Amino acid sequence: MVKLSVSQAARRLGLSRANIQEQINSGKLQTHEGYVTTDSIRLAYPNHSLHSERDLHLQKMQRIKADAMYKAGAADTIKQENEQALMTIIASLKSKLYKEELKNKHYQLVFLELGERLELLEKCCHQQDKQPLNELQSWVDQQTH
């Protein structure tokens, strides 16, 4: 049982204290230990709301807060899903990059070995074949540097 002072009851109902006091004196409103009970107010004023403007404002703020908490939770879930998707993409790209780095090292070794073989070939070839061979060696050297 919620008890209100005469002033509190008047404010909640939007009536004057005198009006509430008249209702108490006439017996329409019951009191308990000097306070008006919310049950007796509801019986005496069935068409009036006991919710003050402040109470309505608090209820509205609580609804806004609850909505915000729900939306924040949904946003956190979406954020986690996005982060997981990005982590998967990053892992895939790291794997591809590693494979490409291995290929690159392989091709560098192939060009180095080709350069060495061309040098050996130059030592064994005839004079008339040296110029095209030197051009090929220069091209290989340019590709590796």
C-alpha cells in the first residue's frame, strides 16, 4: 500500500490541497496514519492518473535507456560479426601473401642461377656468339636488380 501526503496527492491529481482535504473530511478519501492511500485515491478519482509529469518523464527515460541498451547490444553483435569476417579476410590475405613471397624468392633464385649459367656458357662459347649472350646477361641482371 503506497501512502501519499495530502500535498503529494494534490500534485499527482492536479488538484488543490483544499480540494483533497474536503474529500478527506467528507469521507470520500480514506486516510491511514495521516496519509492518503493510492487505493483510496483510485476509488475516489477513477478518471485521474496518479502518475505525475515527473513519473511519466522517468518512465519515458527508462524506455529510451532500455531501447539504447538493446540497440547497443545489437550494435556490439554486428561489430563482433564484422570483426570476425575481417579477421577471416586478413588471415586469407596473409596466406596468399606468404605464398606469393615464396614464389618471388623462387623466381629470384631461378634468375640468379640463370645468370650463373650464362656466365659459364659465355666462357665456353665462340667469339661470334658472345655479343648476343652478353645482351641476354645484361637483361637478366636488369631483371634481378
